[in-house]
Amino acid sequence: MSKITVIGSISTDFVVTADIRPEVGETITGNDFSTTFGGKGANQAVASARLGGDVYMAGTVGKDLFGKELIQNLTVNNIHVDYVEPVTYLPSGSAHITIVDGDNCIVYVPGANNAIDTNRIEKLNELIQTSDIVVVQNELPQEVVEKIIEDCFTQNIEVIYNPAPARFVSQSILEKATYLTPNESEFKLLFPNLTLSEGLAHYPNQLIVTMGSKGVYYHDGISEKHVSSYSVDPIDTTGAGDTFNGAFAVALTSGLDMDSSIRFGNLAASLSIQKFGAQGGMPTLAEMKESENYEKAWNIK
């Protein structure tokens, strides 16, 4: 089994559903409230683990009730947690999510996720060296993200860099990531002077732009490719991108080519948004196999 290491955020999601979003200064009555497990790093780790990946999570939580529950949740999902470190001086990370008509808006509070520094990444050198692929996102300090990508590049370890939430990233770092997986808005921030087609052509078989219901675009070195999404009625889109990235990592480390790996990620994401919660809808491999689109996603004849 291939070893997938996810280095990233581990947080609790506080989720409110409502019919409308409040204006500034306005108080409205919501429909429901719940707490769920989240953090882009943890989400991607759970997505990979549920699909059969041998997943190691590295990150930082607070020494609070939330931190204990976050570690327990990772363990329940068969994720190795030896590299998840509790700290005393910051609360566990949190995301405050409002869902209206199936679409979400989010306020993210890093908390203990910002306790990760480059010294901690130095201690992960053996973990990185023994990984088949490393997955990292932007809910960590930027200097930490850059060191992870630099270390992977130096040691010839494949890395999936999901540059979300969007922020400026230097060109030199982008070029060292094996795979870049921004969504449409993140692409525009990273490459403000390039059209989508220009960006894809500049990073063949590296830049993979996810566009929700419009599918995924990449360039195979010869021409631009479009991989369609699967048409479903969404209940909650929270975590769809994380599900794609986690599934994409599993597919790549299972030996699938780029096109099939993207289709597999699209299928997992389409299943995830039909249930509530970032992790709540993430499918198992058994659930993927039950889908009528499974054979097409895996490119099985």
C-alpha cells in the first residue's frame, strides 16, 4: 500500500444553515447548527484514508477538548497520528461556516495550526523521505508550506500543493510542486496575468484547475484537456475540493494516469456533496464502487 502523508490544518467546523445570509448589523434566525470535524489537511487525510490510502497526518492541535476530539476522529478514520502534536499556548483551529442553498461561506481561525514552524518540519524529514506522495495546503504559515515543497523537491518526493485558501505564492515555489490544484478563483490570484489556457499550457501535467460543476482542466503537454464533473444535486459543498485532492492522491499512488486520477477525484467529490459536513459525505471505496460512474472514473473497460 502506498504511503500518503498529509501535512496541514486540523480544525473543528461550526456549521450554521440558514435561508439567507445576514447583512452587516443584521440578526437572522438560522435553521440548524452542528459541529463537525474539518481543517483542509484533516479533510484531505480522511478522504484518502476512506478510499484505502495508508495515510499519515502531521499537524498541530490545542491541548483542549477540541484537540482531543480531533485526534480521536483521525484515529477512528484509520489515520496515523504519531506526528500530530498538541500545544498548550493556542486553542485548536476552527472554521465558522454558514450554508445557504447548498453553498458555503467560511471564516477560518487558525489557532494551533499556526504553531507549526520550520523547525517542526525539520523533524518530519524521515516521514517525508519515506512517503510516496505528500499533500499540503495553505492553512499553514506560508514559510512552512514553502519548506515542505522545497524539501519534497530536493528529495524527489511527489507533492500535491492545494493552494487554498488563496494567497500569493512565489513563482519559484509553484514550479517545484509536482501537482498544483487550485480552483478557479485561486488560479486567478496565483496567475493574474494569464488566461486559464495560458496557465495550463505553461504547467503541463502539473497545473490542475478544479471548477466545480464545470469540471477540471489541465494540459497534457500536447493539448488542453477537460474532465467533466458528475451531475448531482448538492446538499453541502463544504469539503468538495478536499475530497477531490484526497481521492486524487490515492489514485495517483495507485498507478492511475492523470486523466483517470482526475475522474476518480471528481467522482469522490460528487458523492461527498450529497451529504452534510466536510467529512460527513466523504465516500468509502465501497461506496465509490456502488456508483454507476465508478468504472468510468477508474477507466475500467
